[in-house]
Amino acid sequence: MRFGVIGSGSWATALAKILTDNRIGVHWWIRKDSVIHHIQKKHHHPHYLSTLQLNPGLLEMSSDLRTVIAPCDCLVVAIPSAYIEESLRSLKPADFAGRLWVSAVKGILPGVNLLLNDYLSQAFGLDLPRYFTLMGPSHAEEIAAEKLSYLTFSGSDEARTAEIASHFSTDYVNIILNNDVYGVQYAAVLKNIYALGAGMAHGLDYGDNFLSVLIANCADEMAGFLRRAGIAHIEVGVHDQDGPRKTGNYAASVYLGDLLVTCYSLYSRNRTFGHMIGKGHTVKKARLELNMVAEGYPASKCIHLINKQLNAEMPIAETIYQILWEKVKVREGMKRIESFLV
């Protein structure tokens, strides 16, 4: 299977490392030629994970997207959701024919308010059996340091999902499979929003006890949203089978595990963004200082709009949205959230 990676940020760089560590050649779309030249000469990315040594001998890099796609059987999309429409604009439905597409995107496309699979279906005619997701819990920094991480691959075609996932298995990456394409994507979106709230609380000097209660309530709120969205397998402690390899449910790593690490980890850009807001930064200043995309910021508005149809009870996510988009003061908003917690 010939792989392409679309994107040149920290997560795309980490995914290129995994594949090349498995001696798999990667066709890699990098927007700036200057970055390509730097990697070819210095063997590391100039802006992200700069201590990570890459193998240029296994990398075919280009700033022309169609050149990257042409030889590939499977494309991994690792672009921030806000830039996907612009990045894929040059493509035609023919570029999707016969190819498998894997989303490593943990956001909703804000311009159209759609998950990536729904956007690719509408814009390019990609059918769901050829769409897969690659989710966490994982951080690019820990992949770069080869600290044991878990990746969850989801797809409606079990055999193809397993085949794709097998190329990402290493001694520092364990693989989990499931078939919940919509659920894992919504969970990835929501955990980023809740991590903003955890960061705000930390910036306001709330302690670990409060954070534990906040995150527990976020987990419950997330489960309620997933139920309203029609997602199954979210009952904790309930499995389709017993034994050492139980089927995944809501307590599995890709749902609750990713929520926990994103809310607690110092690597979490959403937590960092929220911390800046808690310390009194404006949204504009926090975005400039972070210098990376915090997916939870646009996602908070997207989920606000989506939930107008679903009507799930989401007072925590709604308050985070109001702080970021409706100028509710962060301390006032956190006081509101205090009153919602049980």
C-alpha cells in the first residue's frame, strides 16, 4: 500500500515518522517549498518536532497536492480543519476514485460545519466505506520521543481498517480498531472544547480537585451528546463479549482516554489556549501567542450550532462557547460552570 500524508504540522510530521520507521515510503504534501528544502538538507522539520530526525530517503515531498496524490493508494489528511477546504480546492472527484482516505483531523470544518467525511462526500463523492479515521489518545511530541502511545483506527470496512492500521504499528505505537466513524470524530471534537475549559480553570488557579470534578462532568456531557447524535457503545462497563480482549465502549481510550490526556497534558495546545484565556488574554492575543491551531476554539462554535438541532444538555460546552465567542468574562463563565457540576 502506497501512502501519502497531507499536511506539514506536528501531527503530520509524527505520522510520517511512524510510517518511515516501518520502512514505508511516504509521499508528503508540504505547503512551503522552504520547509521541503530544510527537511532534505537538515533531516528535520524547521518548525515542529525539530529534534525528530527524518529519513529523506523514504520521503517524496512536494508542494503540489495532485503530484502527491497521484501514486498513492491511501491518503492521510492531517490538516487543521479550518484549512481543509482551501487545501483541497485544487482536487477533483477523479482524484478520490479508487483511493482510501484517512482522517487524522480532530475538528469540524467551520466554513461548512461538517465532519470531514460528510464534506468529502458532498464535495468529491467519497463514499463512507473508503473513509477511515486515525484518532488518539496521543501527542505528536510523545510519538517523536517514542513514548508508548495508542492510535485508534475506525472504519466501516473491518478488513480494510485493519490493513491500514497494520502499517502504523511499531514498538512505541499500539493499535486499536473500531467501527464508530462518527462517534470517534465527535468525541475528538468535544474533548478539545473541554480541554479549553480545563485550561481556563487552571489559569484561574482552580485546583486538581475541581479539575477532576469538571472533567468527570465533561465526560458525562460528552456521552449525552453522543447519545443524541445516535452513537452506540457508550455504556461504561458493558461489552459485547467477555475475556481479555473486550469490545470498546465509552471508557475506551479514543473517547474517555483522549478527553483525559487533552485536559491534563502540558502538550495539549487546547489546554494551553484555555490557560491563556484564564490568565486574562483575549482570544486574539491567545491565538497569536500560541502560534498553532487550537481546534477547540472554532469547534466550540460548530458544536453550538449543531446542538441547536440535537438539543443535548451541554451547559459546560455552551458556556465555553460563550466565553470565547460572546464575550462572557472567563471568571463569570467558570462560576456558571461551577453551578452545573455534580
